Amino acid sequence: MIKITFPDNSVREYEAGVTGLQIAESISPRLAQDVIACGVNGETTELNRPINEDANVVLYKFDDEEGKHAFWHTSAHLMAEALQELYPGTQFGIGPAIENGFYYDVMMPEGVKLNETEFPKIEKKMQELVQRKEALVREDISKADALKFFGDRGQTYKNELIAELEDGHITTYTQGNYTDLCRGPHLMSTAPIKAVKVLSVAAAYWRGDEKRPMMTRVYGISFPKKKMLDEYLEKLEEAKKRDHRKIGKEMELFFFSDRVGKGLPMWLPKGTALRIRLQDFLRKIQKRYGYQEVMTPHIGGKSLYVTSGHYAHYGKDSFQPIHTPEEDEEYMLKPMNCPHHCEIYASQPRSYKDLPLRIAEFGTVYRYEQSGELHGLTRVRSFTQDDAHIFCTPEQVKGEFLRVMDIIGIIFKALDFKNFEAQISLRDPNDKEKYIGSDEVWAEAENAIIEACAEKGLPARKELGEAAFYGPKLDFMVKDAIGRRWQLGTIQVDYNLPERFKLEYTGADNDKHRPVMIHRAPFGSMERFCAVLIEHTAGHFPLWLTPDQVVVLPISEKFNDYAEKVNKYLNDNDVRSTVDDRNEKIGRKIRDNELKRIPYMLVVGEKEAAEGTVSVRKQGQGDQGSMKFEDFATKINEEVREMTENF
């Protein structure tokens, strides 16, 4: 007999070889209908895999992330099976589950080009295959057999992947006539997949390398119920309306220029005003929490990033070094601000009495993202981080970490991000080569984060392999107004960069000690944060933040002078106002400014000019009546004061 421990700490005994499905059936027939995957000692596996030792077991439904992953991973194989039947000769790359759905990178046969007209055909074939209720059969296979199997079928991309694997670590999954190189996990069969949709196609270089062949990436989504697919597609339509690229253009916030370069955003006056106001908001909070602001160059010597480890870990994702022949030196556009801040710390002797030292910078960094991965403001090659680094003693780490958590809480509350969760991103113990530093300092850093979350009472999900190369971190995952999840704020504990830069402070014992470094970015990057904020609010920013709070609309050019008088008074009294004096009908002006999401419109004509009033319209709510423009200015300032008094 073996003992199975469940998440509620209850324990049951089962015969060795029991499966997750049998466990579910022993608990409840209803549960057995809903579960789709099984977690055994922290590793997700299929429901039909035998359990032969005492284990901690979790049963996953579709609502669980692990359940979705298995469901969508199987759906990727189902789509590949459909493509194989419809387009013989298709070569397959990789087909993972992603946050929302799945994709498969494929090389289509010569003369075949996938586009939207093919999507219904692929979906129909997938539905036909689902009716067969094909079981997914896992098989361990030798490297030689795997190379022969996929080689015989002309699957050169699969063989490239196999060449990097070792015997004892190669498995395949087969359903029907389709076999894939894969380590799983999957559903037991394709039967639970009741609704599918092919969403889009995109170009993708094989293995993300611009020097390799260009493949076709086919995206899809699937669900166990058609109603769930319908709801998801409705959400997609809403997401299109909220697309920050579309709204950014309508509100005149930013744009991109091919001449300037791909992935290099240009901020227009209104967008710049939005960014500056966000930065000033954070500056106010930082000052209260004892931060000092610094500025560092946009470039640095290559040796700086070699010392920090960024060149080894981010070199291929950075812009290539700039060589100066006269001085025989190499410089790089900085991919990170932290090495510069380490040099600021090292610029003078430090005592324990100087710590914690909190330095902050809105520092612009540069990464050479692949052109196919660029997307609006969310994936760019130039972005500004609201970076700060806290240098402290080991005893101060938890307290400083808690203070940063407080700052992030203030920001999320002010910007109405009510729905968020935390993720503790840890090192993958099975892949230590990706990271720098000893096991001891990693354990110390990880424990500091876990203890801080416990002290705050903040539930936090642990994720292996998501740490930065120099230390673990706490990532804040925010859900926006339509339920999409975004990673925004982050806090990282780092014992390694102070060691690499030989940073020191003199302790109370008069000996030299190594400080600990906390990396912190509540927004993450200004570009990405603005994109998320635009989509979360659909461009309807809080009144205290929005670039223009008011637009004055004269009904004809005869009242332009009065409109300017109102506008000047408002601006002189801390209300951000502008005038739309175009030679257009008032209805057109109202429609155009609704599109710009300006919170208040003040219509002025003969009556208003004679009485010193304005006719007030509120965004999305229409006519609000008339009032003296002086009273209106007071009203706006009072609204802003009520919004901002707590931060």
C-alpha cells in the first residue's frame, strides 16, 4: 500500500500503481468527470500514469493553470494532427501551451500558404479528429530510434531537437496517426476538447534565430465547453477595442517611425505628459520612503556588463558593442541600470550607518528584441525602467522588502488595479548553470522573500525557473478590467552583484562586510505599464492622471475669445484644459473629443458668454447642466484632491 497526501493534509491509502483517475473516482464520480490532469510531488502528469510510491497528489480541473496547460498542450498536438492530414509534408517545429491557448511552428509544404481562409477547414478537421476520442500514448524511445523515426518522415526540425537530447530523456506521444516528440503532460485522450478556434498566423524564425528559416506560427484556443469559447471570443473583441496601439493613436499619445527604427517608441506631448505625471507620482512616494534619485549614462563599457554577468546572460539580446578604434575600448547601450548603480555605491566608502542606501532612476535601457516579437509598447527595444536599488545589511533585507511591497500596494490602489496576485520566482534546482552565486546565498535570498510574503499575509504562488540569473524575485501579476493577466511590479533580492562588484561597508565591529542589493521596479517599465494602463482603463484615465482634463468647445468662431478666457482661467487654477476652436459643427467636436477620452467637455455659446457660465458634458454621461466656470474649476480640483489625498 502507498499513502497519498492531498492539499488539505488528509491522507488515504491506495494500492501501488493507482492512477490519478482512480483516485478521483474513489473520492467522487463527479470529480472524476471534471479532472483532466494530476500533480504528483509537484510535477503535472497524465491521469492514467501509475503512482508507485507515497506521494503528494493534486487533481487538476480545467480552471487550474496546470489543467489548462495540459488541455492546451494536447490541443496543440490535435491541431498538428489536423495539419498533417490536411497538408501532407508539413514539417513541425515546437507546439507549446501558452498563457491563453497554444501555437505550433510549422513549415508548410511548398506552394501552401496558411491564412484566414484556411482556418475553418483546420477547425473542422480538428472537430472530426475529436470525435475519434483518440488516446494519447506515451512511449520512452532511444535516441537512435527517435532520429530514425522522425528522419524517415522528413521531420528535420524534430531531428535537430533530438540531437541535443540524451538517451533516457526522450519520449513521444501518439494519438491516431500522429506522433510527436514531447515530454508532456497531456490529457488521457482528445475527447474532452469540445470547442476549438484557430486564431491567427504569424511569421516566426526557427528557435527565435533570425539566421534560421522563417516558419509559420499558428495560434489556437480550445475549451471543454462551447460556451467558454464564445465568452473568450467576446473578450477578444473587447480586447481589440482596448488595444493600446489603437487608443494611443486616437488620443495622440505615441507613435512609431520606421526611420527612427523598429521598437523605438516616440512619445507625443500628451503621452509625455502622462508619463511625467506617473513619474512624479512615484517620485512623491519615493521621497516619503527615503529614496535619492540619480542619473546614469545610456551606455557603459563592455567590461562593466562582463563584471555584472549581464553580458554572458543577455549578450545575444543586447545591441552589439560599439568599438572605439582610437582608445581600443568597447561600449554598449546599457541593457540594465543595476551595474551603474553598483558603481555609484562603490564611488565612496560606506558605513553600516549609511545603510540602507536607496537610489532610484528612471533609466532608459536597450534590448535587441527580435523584430517578429515586437508589439506596440509591450515589447520594445528601448524602454525606461522605474528602477531603484537598495543596498542594505543582511538584517535589513526583510524590512526593506516589506517597504517596497507597501509602495507597490499604494500604486496599484491609486490606479485601480484591485485584482492582482504575487508569484515568487525561484531558481530551477535542476538547471543551476543558468544562475550565478552559491546555493547558500540563493537559499538566504529565497527565504527572505517567502518570509516577507508570510508576514504581509500575501498569498504567493511559487514558480521554479523564473528567477533572474542573479537572484529570486517577487513578481506581481495584475488582472485588468477584462480579466487578462499582466506581469507588472517586481522586487528582487540579490547577494550576487555585490559580490561580483566587491561592494563593502564597514560594520559596527569595524570589519568589512558585503551589502545585500534589492532591485525594485513597481511599474516595471514605463512603456509596458502605460500600455497596460491604457488597455485596463480603455483610455479613460483617472482625472488626476489624464493628460487633458477638460476641453472647451465654442459652438462657433464668434465665441472663441470667450472659450480662450475660460481656458486661461482653468489652466491658471491647476486644471489642464485646451480649446477645440476648429471650424466644425459642435456635434462633430463632441464626437471627436469623446474619441480622445477627455473627461469633461465645456460647450460655450451666446448664453454662456453672457452669463459667465459653461455647459458641462461628462465623458460617457452626456449633459451635466450649466455652472459658473469658476465653480467648475473648484469642482475639478476637489475631485482630484479626493482621489489623491491618500497617496
